[in-house]
Amino acid sequence: MPEVSKSFHSNEVEVSISEVIDGIYRIAGFVETYGITFNQFLIQDENPILIHTGPIGMYRRIEEKVREVINLEKLAYVAFLHFESDEWGGMEFLKSPRVKLVCSDLSSKLNLTGWYNVPTDHISFWDNEVLKTGKRTFRFIMTPHVHHWDSMMIFEETTKSLFTSDLFIQPGDNKPILSEDLSDQMIQLYKAVGIFGSEEPVRQTTKRLVKLEPKITFPMHGSCIDATMFSSYTDAIMNNKFAYSGNLLGQKVPIIT
Ligand SMILES: [Fe+2]
Ligand SMILES: [Fe+2]
């Protein structure tokens, strides 16, 4: 039997919170096993939203940080951007009395239907649909095969904040916003981990994201990227090979030729 990863099933991961821009908080824990931070984003508004919950083992510490900003009873939405435990393993947030689960239409059809004991009460969004939380407007961008076929991203229009999930991630435990260019490290990380089946869908999405001219980008792992650094990461995606080539989570997979 393979050993169960303790990093996810214990509460040993230290979690910190910082306000990245007005009312948008990054709640980050560094997971040593993978050498990356797991980031959640809490966005304050009349109806606050949390993007990602972290895996179950980090949930309590993340919840403590959410409570430093809002009363948990106020939390209105929890969004996950594709179906993986780091994106929404901390399901206990759904016990908050008002909270609604938010996901892509594909996640809804593929992953929130047909399971035993998975919550079915949720709202799902197709490409370009919006969710208003008060002053803010969240636009949903479907990004199929940018990692998974149900993947989506979110663009908050009033602040031009872009939530890219596993695109533009970087290794290390760095500051909430980093002015150092880690795009080479991003490419090396993608090659080692093997999360993209091919470059083409990722590049198509990247071209679309560039047109949005985000002021700040919030990847799920690593630091936030301000507008001055954004082109380093998009250029790296457009000009390098980074798709799966026989490595999964840093381990070689036998290739039959
Ligand atoms: Fe992922
Ligand atoms: Fe992730």
C-alpha cells in the first residue's frame, strides 16, 4: 500500500494571511513535500467569496485566517476552479450557513453529480457569465485542458484581478507579491510535474488572458504577479515547451515507444 501523504492529512502546515490589494486576501501555506505554497483567496464584499479551500488537512488553519477577516457566517461563496483536493478539499466551509459552492458548468456535470456523499447544491457558470457579490463583478472564463477539462479561471472586473488557478505558478515560499522573475522556474516546475497534456490549449488561454490586461494575477501556488511582471510569465508560456514529457510529480513514467 502506498503511504498516505502526511502533509495533507495533518495540520502541520503553517498558514499566513496578507491583504494583497484592497479587500483581497491571500491565505497561503507552504507544503514542503511539493516545495510550493497552497494559496486561497478571500475577497471582501457584501457577499464575500473564497476562491479555493485548500486540502482537508489545512482546512482548520485556513478557516482561522478567514475568521480574522470575516465572521464565517457571512461567507457567501466558495469557488473551486477545477476538481482537485487542493482546490476544494476543505469542504467544511460548506457548513457555513449561507455559503454556496461555485464551479464551472463542466465541474458541475462531471464532478458534482453521480458521487456518493459529494454535495450537489451548487451554482455553476458557463464561459463569460458573471457573478456579482456587491461592488465586485466576477467573470468566469472557461479554460478547458489548461490542466483539466473542467478548468476555469475568474476575472474580477472592478480591480482587474485575475485568478488563474494552476497557471503561472512558481515554486518556493516567497512574498505575497514578487518582483523577481520566476518564469524559468515555472517552466521547470511544469516539466517536472506534468500537469499540462499539451502546450496548445494553455497558449490559447494565455492569449485570451493577455487581452484582459490584468493589474494583478493570483496563481494558486507561488506569489501574486503584478502588471509589470505579467508579460514575463506569458512570454515564457508562449516560447517554451512545458507539456508532459514523461514526468509526473517529479517521477519518471515509463514511456513505451
Ligand atoms: Fe490543480
Ligand atoms: Fe492547485
